[in-house]
Amino acid sequence: MLRGTPLEGENGTADEDTRKRRKPLRFWTLLAALFILVGSTASVIGSLSVANTATQKSQKVFLTSSEEIAATLQLSIQHEQDLLESTQSFLIGNPHATQAQFTQWSNEVHVLRRFKDVSGLGIINYVTAAELPEYAARESVNQTTPFKVTPSGSRSFYCLASIGLFRSGDSVLPKDFDVCDSPERTLILHARSSGQSAVLPYTFNGQQVLGLETPIYRGGGIPSTVAARDHSFLEIIGLLLVPHTFLTSALLGHPDTAVALSYGGAASKLVFRRGVVPKGAQVNRINLHDGWSVETLGSPLHAGLFSNDDALAILLSELVLTLMLSAVIYLLGTGRARSMILVGERTEELQYQALHDALTGLPNRALIVDRIDQLLERNRRLGTMGAALFVDLDDFKNVNDSLGHEAGDHLLIMVAERMRKTLRGADTIGRMGGDEFVILIDGGDGMIAPDLVAQRLLNVMRQPFNLEGALMPLIVNTSIGIAVGDRGSASQLLRDADVALYQAKAAGKNQYAFFNSQMRDDTDRRIGLEFDLRSALAGDQFRLVYQPIYSLEDLTIVGVEALLRWEHPSEGRIQPNEFIPILERTGQICEVGAWVLREACLQMAAWRKLGFDLNVSVNVSGRQLDNDIIIEQIRGALAASHLAVSSLIIEVTETALMLDVDSAVGRLQAIKDLGVSIAIDDFGTGYSSLSYLRQFPIDCIKIDQSFTNSLASSSESQALVKTFIQLGRDLGLKTLAEGVETFEQMDILRASRVNEVQGFLFSRPLDPESLERQLLAPLRPLPPTKKAPQKLPPDDSFYE
């Protein structure tokens, strides 16, 4: 046997040892390879998901942009419809208007200034052959050349332009040009017989414009039959529009986007385009109304993994990471390292969840407070001043109540995302809870002024939000409170910003306000008043005063308006503008409003028993109108007082009506069915369109005192008041002017044929005894002779 030769069986043992030594190596090699395979697969799937998400997001942004453009164009078209209705109202009130009267009216309502896309507005008369000589004689007066129908020839009727207004200053059509002897004849006659507007293309001053032809009939309405419409047809309102004007306006804020507005369907040749169409553009078509549709063309949609740089970068980075981790696994081969990694990841996740909002992913209150402490410390160290903006969504509760909490959560997510895109990366955004957000702006040379940041947020938030379940894009109003400078703690900075937020809301919402020390005093006073108001009704601290309402024809008293006053036990009389907003905000206005209804009805019933034939007007807030219980409260007040239903007038502000039109119409109709009259208070300040106003079952419009106060100094206010009065006359409504303080105002209102007035010129609000003694006593009839005096109701405590 040779030395060095293995003994029998030794080779097998060596091979077994080698296999044992290599077994861990093979295990970790296989494990690393498996990890690479799994990691690579996951990387591809994740990158594809990112690419698909980016594609969906791009498509969603484009669709949102399309809907915003469509909403803007729809509002523009509705704006032109309002002009047509206003012109029709003028023509009904002035059936024989001259060119001078038409020009004066258009200047008073600022047609060309308010309607930038209007090129021309004119009236086309339908003149029969028998009426032609009289028409020619009347129009020849204002022409330097003889009146001669063009084209010449005898026809059964002619379509002749009588009066008009054009932005160029020159009349487009001579008064003796027969429009019906042209290709537009068929559309004009169709508009006459159908009662519907016709849409015509024109070329005016070298550019393509759009014509809207609207028929007018005797009596102002649209007859129900073709024969009746042909018989009572008077004239056509012609409106020339330059669509490129409002198309350009609709594209503001939407770069790399083109739009095409068409009328009459996809096959229509009447199409107006604006913007540059991107190559391979996305296309979205939206039907508007009455045959209008809009087609939006935006940036092309890039789909796929390799067309998205972010997805490709994620794929490469994850592949590199997978290789690195597989190397770590192979080298270390220990479960301890992996366990520690998992423990670390889980710890970070829990820490993140503890400091961030679960819905929006923004820092929560705890993290915001910590960031404010750091901000204050850094500003003290550097000698700079930072700022905190407290942001609140106005009337967010209405979204949850009308669309549900899921829609509300979705809106909050979109708001947070819009804030992230609007602000700098250096600014901190956090959610305090509910619909409240906080933005921290660091001090320093590069600090952006807080008011500029606040204004930018207000502008961005006013862009429509597209919520699932909403009938149209939602406009969100935002109020912002700003606190700047050093504070002792984070809670003090947040408190001051919150105080400023309340002031912004009190000033009318959708604006921002800076904190000052006076605000804190006002807040302390508001909190004190809010606390005292809880016991004011039970403590018999409320009083009603009454302001007389006069007929402008003979200056006799026809009614009174009941007004609420609060006699504070220690501070005396508190002004309504201080305590009524608190009642509105806390909801106490519903209980107090019911008391006002009862007291006003009892007082008026007592006066009517004494022979005073008057009406009483009672204000109802928007909060009261939110619930059907208001109907029962009115019915109960009338039953308890035995007051005739015709003697009660319910006043609702125009702004309250526009908050929820459908609900308001339903409840007002139920109140109207009781026999009670309804008036719109502060008319002219709520921006309700004519189409909405016609839905409300109202009897009277009360012109806001802001218009009355400027009658003598503002021709625009005079024109608006005349428009309100004409509107009331057309709709068969009574008009009442509030806040009359001078004889000059009274004379202007009388010349404008306002029905009724109230204001300090005639009387300030008076308590019942003073009103009865000073104003009503002369109206009281002589006591009957040989009859026992009338007895008062058993419970006459309300006279005290």
C-alpha cells in the first residue's frame, strides 16, 4: 500500500464533508437567487403600477380640466341668456322704444362693458306689406337717405332692423335692408313659429361670429300654438357674439389645451376653436345644454412602463436594491439581521402613523405642534419671523349632509393634494382635524409674504372640485386666519391664528385676516356673549321693536317689520349685528326665531283687534329654513294668536335662498300654501339669476338699503333699482325700498314707482307702546257709542 493513498472509504467521507460545507453555501445561493427573482418580479409589478397610476392621474387631470372649461363655457352661455331676458324685459316695458331709448338703456346696464363677448345687439321687426309705408315714414326721419327696401321688390312681409347697438359703433344692417330676403330667412321664420332661439353663423369685421335670434310675442309669453305664435309675433332680438372671447377666458389656467365649441351636434359646421392642439392630444367631449357641446384637446396620454421616467427610475432603483439585499443575505446569512430590518421598518411605520393624518397623509396636530416649536426656536435664533395660517373650509358640513361622509373625505383628500401643489416644499402643511388645516411659513430672506400665500390658496381653492355624486363641479369657499411673529408656545400661535380665522369668517368668509390684539378682546367678548345668550330667552331678555312700512303713494302706514333686540342684564342693549351671528352659528336662532314669530303674531293680532289694518313682516334665517319645522312654527304662531294668515309676511334673504335652491323652493311653497305672503329681503346682494328667481313663490322684493343709500350719488344704482322695479312689475311682485333716509331718495323712488318704503326718514324702529302712541294712535277709530268696550285677550302679558 502506497503512502498518501486514501484508505478504503475515506473518499466517501471527504465527499460528504465537502457536501456539508457547501450545503449552507448552496442554500444561501439558492435563497439569494430566489430573492433576486422575487424582487425583480415585484419591481416590475410595482413600476407598472406606478406607470398606470401616473397614466390614470394624467387622464383624470385632463378630465377635470375639461369639466372646468365646460363649466366656464356653460356659465358664459347662461350669462348671454340673462342678457337676452334682460333685453326682452326692456322691450316688454318699452314696446315702442326708439334708438335713443335703447342706447340709453344699454348704457345704464353697461351691456358692452359687462358682456365682453357681445359684438352687437339689435332688434329686427316683422313688417307686413301693409305696414311698410308707415314703417318707412317713421324710420325715414332718422335717415339722411331716402328709405328704400333692399333688395327691391314686392313681398308679403319684410324683416327690417329697427334699433341696435354694436361694439364697432357702426350699424351692421341699414334700417331698409330686408334680412328675410337672405339665407337667414328660413331660420328667422322657424324661430318665429317655434318660439325657440335660432343660432346663425356670421362674418363680422373679418372674423367669424355667432348670432342668437330670439323671438318676442305680444304679452311677453310664448303662445302655445304655431298659429298663435305667427299671429302675435312682434320682433326678433338679435345677439352677435365673438366666441373667441369667452373661449380664451375658459382656457386661462389650462396650458397646452385647445377647445372647440359647437352647436347642433357632432356633425355641425358651426364650430369655434381656440388654442393649439397638441400632437396626439387627448380628446374629451361634453354636452352642455340646448344643443351646445364642447370638445377639449389636451396633452397626449403616455402609457406603458418605458414611456414613464418615474416608473423606469423606480424599476432600476428597485432592481439595484434587490441585488444589494441579495448580496447581504448571501454574505450574512443570518435571520437576526433580517429580523432587525423588519423590526426597524415596523417601528418607522408605527411612528409615521402616530404623527400623520390617516386620511390625507399630512402631519397631524402632534407633529404640527412640534414643527411650530422648532419654527419659533429657529426664528428666535436667527432673528426672523415665521407665520402660521389656519385654514378652514366654509360650510363643509353641507357636503357631508348632502353628499355623505365618504364624499366629504374625498374632498378633504383633494384639498390636501391641491395645497401640496400650491405651496413651496419648505412650507409645512398639516391637518388639525375635520376641515381645518394649518400651514407654517418659515421666516428668512426667502420668506413669501403670508398674505400672498393666503391669496394664492383662496384663488386655487375657488377652482371647481369634481366630486362623485355631485350634479356639477363643487366650488369650495375657504377662510384663512394668519398669525405672524414670536409666541411663548405653539398653542399660543395656533390660538391667535384661530382667532383671526373667526374674524375672516365673520367678515363674510372666503377671505383672510391677520391677527391683532383687538381680535383677542373681541373673541373674549364673543365667548362671553355666547355664554350669556344661552339663558337670554329663558330670562326674558329679548324684546321686539317694530319699524313702520309706508305706502309711497299716500304715505300711510301699511305694515311693520318686527326686529329683535337683546337687553343684557349688565351691559344693556346689545346690537343685533353682535348677537344674531352668534345665534346663527350656535343654532339658537331656530328657538329664538320661533319666539319672534309667536310674539310678532300676538302683537299684530292685538293691534288688529283695536282696529289697525296692518301687516307684520318677520325675518326667517337660513338656519330656520333648513328644517320643515319652520312650517309648523308658523302655523302654531298663527293659531295661538288668531291672526289672519293674510296679515303675516315672512322675509327671507336672497343669500339664504341660494344656499339650497331646491329645498328652499319646497319649504317656501309649503309656507305659501298656508296663505302667508313671502318677501325676499336684501334683494340685489345675493346674485341670484332671473331663472332662479322665477322658481320662488314670492310676493314682494325688498330692495337692499345699499342701493337706496347711493341713489342720489350713483347713476348705476339708479339703473339697478329701475331694473329691480321693472323685474318686479314683470313678475307681478310688489317692491319695497329699505333704508330711505332723505327726501331726495324718496322722490327718486316715487318717480320709479316703488310701492312701499321704510327707513329713518319716516321712523326708527319703536317699541310697541311708542309705536302705538306716536304713529298708530291717529289711526285708531273712535270708540263705538252705546256699546261695551272690547275686551283684550285673557293673556295680555306680551304688552308689558
